[in-house]
Amino acid sequence: MREVSFELCAETLDACLAAREGGADRIELCSALSEDGLTPSHALIRAAVEHSGLPVYVLLRPRGGDFVYSDREFALMRDDLLHARSLGASGFALGLLRADDTVNVERTRELVALAAPLEVTFHRAFDVAASLGAALEDVIATGCRRVLTSGGACDVVAGATNLGRLVESAGKRIAVAAGGGLRIENVAFVATATRARHFHGSVRRRVEDATSPAREKSGPLATAMYVVDPGDVRALIQALRQA
């Protein structure tokens, strides 16, 4: 079996526990996956660290939208980093760009230095970059230890060819993690096509709110819950190892 590392993207404590039970190697902790992830609450960080038994990497993203942050937003990221570190975070995921869609090397490097010796991942802001090749070199220059990417495409299947090129170009200089639309049914293809060893996914199932069967589900306050089954985590990791 091939050696792989799988990181579960989790937005709830239950998902963190499923990561542990399913055999994940680490957790990227966030809130609001409907917004592609935002910085989680400090209470959730503390609980994830205390109860999951896994390394918890905290997402630093102060708002949805683009990845060009103001001075005030950058200050929030710094403060959240320091607080999460005090709560026992094992590392961080972040991504900062300039207005021309190039990596903001200076500010990223500042956060990497602030986090040291903890590991920093440059997240999928990377996929918005004007040039993936140039962005990879910039991310390496910041001191990030890992880059999370779908190969600049909408998901890892569409971006598999680019992902393979990035893995080859990165070599041993930085870990390239394939993430974005990773599913049990596509992991074997992604692993084979990209030759990646690091993978990232949420492995969520949608379940309708069953607390009020008569509730109208189509209105503006309609809700759906997402859960993570440890069996699904285990199955995805097994498929990766067997690819």
C-alpha cells in the first residue's frame, strides 16, 4: 500500500471526532464551509484540540470573498493566529494575495514567522493565482511547508493534470496536497493521475433537518445539516492507499 497523508476539513466537533475514528492524520479546522471556510471560534479550537487527539490546523480567513486583505483584516489574522496557538493549535492554513492575483509574499512570510515553528499551509487561494507556476515558487519562498490546491480548477478531477505538474515541480521543496471536490469515488483516479501523497477533503454527507417534519423546507430559512461518518473517512483513506 502507498503511504498517504489525509487531512479532514472539519467545521464541527463531531467531524473532528469522526476524523479521529476514521483514521485521518490531521484536521483543518474552520467554520462556515458554505463560505469555503472561515476562521473557527476559539471555543471550537479548544474543544477540537482537547477531544480529537489529532493535530489541529486552524484556518485563518477573517471573511468570505477574495484573498486581498486590508490592514485591519491582516491584524485580525495575526491576533487569531496567536490566540489559536495559545489554545494548542498544531499549525495554520492561510492564503493572501495581491490585487493582481499574485501571492502576497511579504505578509505571508510575516505570518509564517509568527507561527514558527508550527507548520503553515497556503490554502486554495493558490488556485486563484494568475500563474500557478509562479505562485508555487512564491509560496515556497514564504516558508510555507505545504500548499493545498485543486490544480487551479473547480475540483481535483478537472485539475488533475495541473496537480501532477505541481507535484513534480515541487519535488521535496514543499508538500502539495490535493483538495477540492475529493470524493470516495474519485480518489483512486486523483491519486494515480497526480502522484500526490497528501490529500484534503471534508467527506461530508448532507442530511435534511428532521427535527420538524412539517417544516417547510423551501423557504429562506430552510436548513440542511452536514455530517461526517467515520466509515466514509476510513473508506476514502483505504482507497487512497490502494490506488
